[in-house]
Amino acid sequence: MTAPSVTSLPDALVLWFDDTGIGDVASVGGKNASLGELSRSLRSAGVRVPEGFATTAAAYRSFLEANGLEPRIKSHIQDYRGGRATLRQAGAAIRELFLAAVFPDSIGAAIQEHYRLLSSRAGQDDVSVAVRSSATAEDLPDASFAGQQETFLNVAGERAVLEACRRCYASLFTDRAISYREMKGYDHLEVALSVGVQRMVRSDLGASGVMFSIDTESGFPQAVVISAAWGLGETVVQGTINPDKYQVFKPLLADSRFVPIIERQLGAKERKMVYSVGGNARTQMVDTTERERGALVLDDAEVVQLARWAVAVEDHYGRPMDMEWAKDGITGELFMVQARPETVMAQRST
């Protein structure tokens, strides 16, 4: 069963990251606009970003229109505001609307075509991808929607990608997201959702983590702080494990004679997230080996390379940045997989 096609579309339905940039937040959200900016503008600085594409706000609004969702969403929000439903009841009801809805032919075909091309470029039939939500009001100075919507890792196959996109749409109405928009005074139907589909780096066999172009604990602006762990990066992003930590002195990074690493701190790294084999779960947590727990994740050259990327990203954006990186365990290559303005110190200074 397929919803009727929407014939009048004011914008593209799907865009490659290379065709987007930081000025396209209204179309592809803060997260995907940042990935586009990295892909398009920082390649010359050596920053490596996995290929991918994003559905647009126009695609999301067409999905709502084709399935007649807007009036029903409004009704559930009004029930919540009027005390006729709890936040949990209203959120669950709205998410069910999305999960029962179907993609118009135009949107489904565009997503499938881009996924096939992405797979072809990777030399695979069904390349594994990360499917991430990117709200169109995300990462604005007065709002941070980070972590409120869903991310799905190790997704492979056209049907699985479409289902993950639908679930990302539904996650625009998690209880936390509804509550946040109510508190901030955002119109729930003014915020749209873009979905980023990005080739997975085989960090399940390698490593990943986060880094800041400022020391977020002290506010010292001349340091890059890197956290690193084995496996997929969600463990570091969500703070569920104790990672290795490195601190690098930025002013000396431009001089190749120096390895300006101020500190290396070995973390416990007792668990890691890897791809799941069999069953419905795409990822699973496993214990790390004694060797992995006792070894630093990154060597000095990798720490310096990441730190130089952090400086390049900060220079490009003109402000301290919060970034995610991944190391492919097969090729040994490092990748930047996300960059957004740093908010910890920014909020303290306001």
C-alpha cells in the first residue's frame, strides 16, 4: 500500500551532503547542514567525511500532507494541553500515526535511488548506513534538540532504510521533544525533520569518539580534548563507558616538528558496541578484551591528525566546536562524522 504521490513540491526531496551547507538548516536541519558543510568546504583541509544524503523538510511536509497527519497531530497536542491526555499518551499516539503512515511514491523512490547510488559508490549491493534525525530548528543559538530524536546504526537494504526514515520522522514527537518545544514555545508543526543517511565507517572493528576544540571543563580555548573508545561511537556520545582522553595544545599543531599532546589518560573501556549478528537488533554491547582495556585507542599521529581537523573545523566556523569522529578498523582511516557548535561553555558564558 502506497500513499498518493504529491505533485506540487516546493523543494528537492533528497540532497547529497555535497550539495548542502550550513546555510541550508531550514531544509536539512542543523546536523545534516553541518555534514554538508564539512563535506563541501573542509575536504581541502584534509578532513575526511563519509558520503551520504539527506531528505529535506519539503519531503517531511509532503509526508504529513499525503497521510493527512497534521490535523490529527494538532488534536493530540490539544488533548495534552487541555489535560485530556498525559504527555506519554499524546506522544505515543502521535508516533503511532507516523509508524502507520506510508511514503508517497515520489519520496520513497528518491530515497531508494540515492541509497542505490550510495551502495554503488561503495562497491556494495546494500551498503550499511547510519540513519540519523536532523530537526530543522536544531543547533540554533536558543535551542539544542541534540539527542531528542532517533539514530539507527548498521541499516542495510532499501526497505530497512525506508523504515528507519519513518521511525526518525516519528521520533520528532518523542515525549522529551514535545516537552522541550512546549517549554521553548516552538510550534510543533513549524519544526520539520530531515533524515541523514550516511555510509557507516567500520568503527565496530576500529574505534570512535568525540572531541572539542575547547576544554569544556576549564574553558581553556587553546586545547583540543579528544575522547576515544573501541567500537561504535554511541557509547562515548551517551556517556555509558569510561573512554581514553587526550589533550592537545593547539598553538603548536601547525608546526610539524612538534607532537603537542599535553595529556594521555587511559580509560577503563570495559565494553564496546559492535554490529549484531542475527536477530532483529542491529548492534550489541560486548566486553572488551584485556588487551583492549590496557591499550590506548589512538597513537600519537592519529591524535595529532584529529586535533588538526578540530582546529580546521573551528577556524571554518569561527567558534568552538563539538565533533564526532570514527576510525575504520579495516582501512585504518579516520573520519569526521559530525560537527556542531559547542554548547557547554557557550551556555555558561550567557
